[in-house]
Amino acid sequence: MKILIVGIGKLGYQLASAFSQKGNDVIAMDKDPEALQRVEEHLDVLPMLNNGFEIDALKEAHIKELDLTISVTDDDETNILVAFLAKRLGSKKVIARVRNPEYDKQASYLKAEMQIDRIVNPDLATANEIARYLTGALPFHTEIFEASKVLVADVHAGNMPDIVGRLIMELGIPRNMLVVAIVRNGQVIIPHGKTQIEPSDTLYMIGTSDSIESFYKAHCQNRIGNVIKSVTILGGGRIGYYLAVNLLSKRMEVKIIESDKPRCQYLAERLGNALIIHGDGTDINLLEDEGIFNSDALVSLTGLDEENLLISLLAKQHGMDRVIAKASRSSYIPIIEKLGVEMAVNPAMITAAEIMRFTYEGNIRSLALLAGGKAELTELVIEEGAYILKDSLAELNLPKGIIVGCIMRADQVIIPDGSTRIKAGDRAVVFTVSSDQQMVTKYFHPVRR
Amino acid sequence: MNYRYVTRIIGLLLVFETAMIAPSLIVSLLNRGSDTMPILWAMVTSLTFGLLMAAVKPKDKRLGVKEGFLIVAFGWVAACIIGALPFYWSGSVPTFVDAFFETVSGFTTTGATVLPDIEIMPRGILFWRSFTHWLGGMGILVLTLAVMPALGVGAIQLFRAETPGPVADKISPKMKDTAVILYVAYMGITVLETALLMLGGVSLYEALVHTFGTVGTGGFSTRNLSVGGLGGAYVEWVIGIFMMLSGINFALYYDLYKGRFKKVLLNEELRYYIGIMLLASTLIFLNLVFTKHTGAYDAIRHAYFHTSSIMTTTGFTTIDYDAWPTFSRLILIMLMFIGASAGSTGGAIKVVRVVVIFKMIKREFFKVLHPRAVVPVTINGRALRPDIVSGIMSFSFLYLLMFLFGSLFLTLEGIDLTSASSAVAATLGNVGPGLGLLGPKGNYSFFNPASKLMLSFMMLAGRLELFTVFVVLSPSFWGRSKKGAQMPQALDNGLE
């Protein structure tokens, strides 16, 4: 695919990186030379120093040949205009990032009238991701395929003390479940039977929902049925706002601590059922006075990654175990998770994953970016003539970084083992480590003659 | 520093070089020359070392800026050492230093030779000698990129360190595609010129050898008299025009192919390049006519050919231009410094840098009159980033410094000033022949080994645009860097 990305901030960079690693032709456009220099040095993309809403600039990027234009500058209005222009000038699909909650309400109007194929809202997406995590009965974020029959879960080994130190083969993993990857100190490890589990590991599991649930229940002692009823949000920015709306709709108790007075006013007017407290989130006295550490979960969403991390650690120390921190720099995520914070959310990555999900490429659909973008889950329809059909999975000798996680054949869900043979027409969920991403085409696409 | 991966890539480069020596082996076999075994042994050596080095398994495939420079600098030296083996083993040159000099001169598309009599050399050797021009012209690593499976992100670092010009232009989003496009254009020009030369009655072998010398802007010939011995005005005009074409940024050929004529016509560097070439040939033509050196037609012919040859840093000759009046000779020396366009196969400072420097000077004048004026330096209507402008200034200054110190070094040989300085200008600019002792009639064989190694260094530094070589030689490159030229964490895709 030929893709133009306008605006190379954190999200733009993440997208350029993800798309170019999958072998797409990516043009990165920004009016700031420094932003471009970063992509130029680290990614195999074509940098273009231009202002995206100049028609000449878009024409210079050969807009008519483009399959997708993504506008993710800092400015909502610019993004809408760029997407609109790009569509009119011939880009097949266009995506715009819009963050302002007021505009978000008119998203459907914009989509219809300005022919913008998709409007993404990183703050909303992030809030939804956190809400999903908080409301799910299981303490892992789940990616649900096939109407909940199959799910992917990531679990910290620390939550299941009895599996730490044991080998994978000793765990008694149910037949309909696989441990596809382990993230250890920020590195993706593809486990085998003899991999030993360390306390800091995060396990990525794929399988039918019952088998994962039963496995989890068998090993996790203390938290069954522990449903979250009250949540404290530090920082009442856009994500905090969307999150509060979401959680309130699920009848949870929500407290927001925000240091900006007018913002508190704004939130209080719009979120009638939430308790809005004006104060400094790093003030421990305030936190204690307000009984923050007694709530079931804490979400730290202030503008500073460092502050989020410290508050989360503080909450940990006060005995909270449901702590989520926002990390705008994706490089912080492994460190934060290593320090025991349950979940570190990165808006850029969540949005990138959402955009990737939207972009079908032939028969491939991206489902999720995992482990800080180092691995990806994709769903593929296997067509006649693909190399993967030749033999059983064990005989094919797939690269280490490619794992077939599950197969959907008609209504049946199959969690494959070495003897499984894929048939044409199957839909497969494949886990790939990004360094092996380009190999997916070789094994799963029909050979072109 | 990812030494394992660096070793592996240089290994792959040598394997690749083995394949590139093969055509010379075929030429040698067809001519039943005495050089078959030396070439074969060079291939065996290259393959052995290449496979051994390529067998090193990298722990991860990360290539940073440093690795890029290291691969290009050492890759070139390794390619030159292996490439020197056929010369040395066939006994064409007396010492290994001579063989190394000749190969460096080939790969860097200089065309400076230590061979006093070319015509007695076996054909396979001569073919290899010219083929190194073709390989080095567009870049051996760029070629390796074009044929090898994707190197991914690291490829950009290699491309940047090897491609001439202040900014490396990517033509297509993917590095590999860019490399392929450049080589397709390169091959297209090669085929066309070979065909045109053959129409002029030149044999396939000699047409190929001279084409390699032309499109790579090298200048090795099969004749002692260079192109002058090849015969005829037609051949001279063909080579003259193709030298000029090879001195143009190859990215423009892609634009031309895509039908973007306006973009090509408005390209500022191209306009100045053609302009300077026409101006220089006219001045030389007038000088030759007024001093009654030759007749008018011959004056046009020789003036154009040598302007084109020297400015593109090719170094083919048809007559002894050293016998020209001093005015014309000095113009040639000036052209040696200006050189061809960025992104072409030619060398020296490059037209675009010279243009930027003149614009800077103009701006300074202007600022004296209007101290508060804000005047950006523009190329093709776009303001250049200040760091690129300062990069151009320091490049040009370093270039002149190298020229001065190189000349100083050569004067220790006890030769005259013209010969010493033109030798450095001709090697640093990858031209080949100079003036005086190194004019079209002379060669570099009389220098002592130390001078030859120094000149080889000049050629490599000139071809790799100074910084690639100097960066690798600088102590901070090898020390533990504080800031680190490593990739950000976000790109850390290592699989353990």
C-alpha cells in the first residue's frame, strides 16, 4: 500500500514505523524539519518537508496513487481539512485525527459530508481501552474476536504466584489455549515448553474464552470476583473526561482530581455524578484526606509521564493493586510495567493499533499491536495456493517469530498444535514479532505466478 | 556497535564482489589471456573471506548511524584490497601498493593510473579495471542494497554514507526501491552508450570498457592515448555527451521517466551545471582560437570534450591538454574543484555546494547593506536548513584543507608545484589525470609508496565525501559516546 502520513508527532511516528515495517510505501509529511529528521534517520520512509494542507504539497506526494492518507497533526481543523482535500484530490481512503470532544459529536456528520472514511480520537480510544480493562472481570485487557469466543489476554506472572519459577510445560495449560509470547524486561520472547516463568513476565495467551478463564481461575488465588466499584482519576483532561463518562455509564463511583480550577468547573458541569476535587494530585495529604487509596482502582492521567509513574508507585505502596498510568513516551512502558504498575497506556500506540485495524490489506487485517508495538496480531484469510497449506504446522518450519494462534473454520474454533493442517478458506489469527513481519506474506499469501 | 552485523554485511559485500569479478573471468577466458588464473584465484579468495565473514550470525539486526559509516568505510577498503588481487597476481603491477592504488582509483571512479603502457595488459585485467568504475560509480553498497533482500532501516544509513551530495534524495519511500530505480537508470544509460559506440565501429569489448569509464565517470581506457586512440570525432562526441549525462543527478532521470519535465527543467543544480559547462567550453574554445592553437572545429571539439571530461571528473582525454595555454589549463583546474552534480556518479565538491556557497557570499553582501534583512538560502525555491548550509561550508573548507596538506605532502617528492597540486586536485576530486607530470601523457607510477597510499586515501575520501572517512577515523567514533547514535527504544525490535 502507498500511505501518506501528515503530521509526524508521536502518533505519526508510531504509524510510519508500523506501516513501513509491514512493507508499505510510506510518505511522511511534516512542516517541521526536525520531526522529519527523526523519521529520516530511523525509518525506511520518504520524508517530505511540506505543509499538508497545501494542495501543491499533496500533489507532490502523488496523491492520486495513494491508497491511504492519514492526517494526524496537532490541530483538529487541519486534520479535517487535509483529509477532505486528500479525498477530493484522489486518495482512496482518508483518516483524520480529531480530539476535541465537541467535534467528536459531529464525527458522523463529518464522515458523511466531507467523505472522511474514519475519524480517530486517541483520547476516546485510550479511555475506552482503560475502561475495558477496568470493567472486565479478568484483570487483563482482552481483544475479542469472533463474538467473544476467542480472546487474547495478557497476564502478569506476578498475579499468579504459583506459576512463577515453573516451566511452561508443567503448567497444565488447557488444550484450547496457547501461551504465544512472553514479554520480559521489554523484550518479546517466544516461549517453548522449557521456558521458565519469571515473576516480572507478562504472558500473552490466546484461546477460547472458557479455557483462558478456567486457567486463570485455577492459578489466580486472591482476586476472583473482585469487581471494581470505585475509580479515582488523576488529571481531568480529555482522556479523564471520556473515561469518567464511560465509567459513570457503568454505574461506577468516579472521583477526579484536577489542579486547574476552570477545568474542574467544566468537568463538574458536565459530569454530574462524579466527584470533582480541585487539588494537586501529587499532594499526599490530599490523597489521604480524600481516601483515594481506598478506592478500587487508580488511573493517573496527568500530562507528565514521570508524575503518573510516581503517583502509581505511591498508590502501590499504599496497598492498591489496580493502578494504571498513562505514558506518552512508548519507551517508558516497559520500565513502568516492570515496576509493578499494572498497565501503562500509551495513547499513540492505542490509536495506531486502531488505525491499523481499519486498514485491510488484501486479506490481512491487523487486530492489535502488542508489547509496545514489538509484536502484532493479525487476522488472515488463507487462500488457495498459500505456502502454509503445504503441510502441517510442525513440518513447515515457520520462523520463530510467527505463531498461528488460532484458526476459525466455519463456526469451529481450533487452537492449533504441531499436527494441525490449515485448509484454504480458514481464517487464522497469527501472532508475529515485528522483525519477522515481512515473512507473513511469504507463508500466508498465495504464490503469485 | 553491532560488530557482528557489520562483519556479516561486509562479508556479503565480498561474496557479491566475487560475482562481479566473474565477467572479467569470462573476458579473460574468451581471449585466452595469461590473466585467467590470477582472476580465478582472486575470486576464490574473495568468496572464502566473504563466506567466512557472512557466516557470523548477528545477535540483532540493528544498524545505527555509526554502523552505517563503518560498513561503508571498511566495505570500500575491503572491496579495494580484494579487487587489487588480480592486478598483483597477474604481475601487471610491480608492488601490492601499486595494485591497491589502481583499484582504489577504479572503485572511486578516479581513473588515475600507475600503468605506463596499458595496451600490453591482458584484456581480462583491463576489463576488471574498468568494471570497478561501473561498480563504484553508483556505489557498491547501493548495488548490494538493490539486489540483496531488504536490509530494512539500516539501509538508509548505508545509502547516506555512500551517496554523494549534501542531502541523500530518496526517490521512492523504500530504500530498496530507490536503489533499484537508480541502477535501472544507470544500466539504461550504459546500454545506450555501448550501442552508440558500437555503431561508430568500436568493438563490443572496447565499447563496454569505455562505457564503464564514462557512466561511472572514471576514465580508465584500453588505449595509451585514451579516447584519442579510439578513433574519430563521432566516438569523441558520443563519449563527451554521455560524460555530461552521467554528471547529472540520476534522480532527475526518474522524474523524466515519470513525465515530470517541468521539475527537471526548473532544477537549479542542473541549470548551473549545464551553464558552467557551456561557459567553460566557450572560454577554452575562444582561448584556443585566439592563441591560434588549433582550427575552429577542432577547438570546439577538444574544448567541449575536455570540459565535459574534467568537470564530470571522468578524466578521458583525446589530446594532450597540458600543451594548452595556461588560461585554459587553469579553467580545467577550477572545474576539477567544482565537479559534477550531487546524486550523479561524478566527484569533487559538486555544483550544488558551489552554488550554495556563492549564494551565501551574495547574502553576506546584501546583509552589509540591510543588516536586519532576513534572507534564506534557497535551492529550487526552497530554503535550505541551516545545518545543511553549515555542513556545506565545512565540507568545502575541509576539501580545500585536504587539497593544501596533500599538496604539501607531495612536494616532499621534489616535484614542481603544478604537478603536486594537480595530483591532489585530480585524486581528491576523482578526476584522474592532472597537469605537468600527471597530464594526459604522464602517470602516477613514479611516486613512492607513501605518496601512493596518501593519494589512495584522497581518492577514497573524495568519493565518500570526506565525512564518512573522517568520522570513522575520529577518536570519538570509537569511544563510548555519551549521547549515543543508537536507535530510540520505540524501534527496538530485537527478538531474544
